[in-house]
Amino acid sequence: MTLKKFKLLISQLAFFGALYFVSMTIFKDICLFEWTARNRYLYIWVLIAILTIFGKKYTALSLTVGNLIGIIAGQLSGDYIKNENIKKITETMEAHEVYRLHTHYGFYIWVLTLVIFLVIGVVVQRNSNKNR
């Protein structure tokens, strides 16, 4: 492993470590920040480390950025969707409908964002390899 790859790997892992620390201290009461940190970001940092080691730096960087954007977008959008749905609840609704309207879609938005950023990273990586 070259020094450049090693520095990139360390910086990405440090980013995940810092995000984990912030999520478990400052944002510990915010659902998606706490959940993703507690579940170790579903170990996507391992995938990022593997991609970095094998020279797929654009894909790895894209996933790193996508993780942060996905958590923020997922939390904010999930809160907004949930609050708008709760306003639709009426006294005549059945329990399963009320339960469904209380769903927070932050996790799904986070995963979708990761997939989008993964695709972007793969495309950029492929184009950068063609230019060499």
C-alpha cells in the first residue's frame, strides 16, 4: 500500500470515527444518527477501506460523503414526512393506519442516498480509469 492510499484510508476511517463520536455524544438523542452509529454504519466503512486499498478512491470517497449526506437527509426528510403524516391522523382511523403514519423513513432515505452515491462513485471511478 502506498503512502497516499494509507493517508486516504486513515482520513476516511478518522472521519467515520469522528462521526461516530459526534453521533453518540452530541446527537445521541437524534434517531438516525444514534441508530447508524450504534449499528456501526452497517459496516460500510469496511467496504470503503477495501475499496481504498484496491485503488478505488473515487468510489470510496463517494460512499464516505454519501454516508454523511444520507444521514442528514434521512433524518431531516424522515422527520418532515413523519410530521406531515401524523397531521393526517383522524379519530376514525384504525390502529394499523395510525401506526403506519408514525413511520420514520430516515433509514430508507439513508440507504437510498448510499446507493446513489455508490453509483456516482463507480461512474466517476470508471471514467477516471478510462482517462489514464
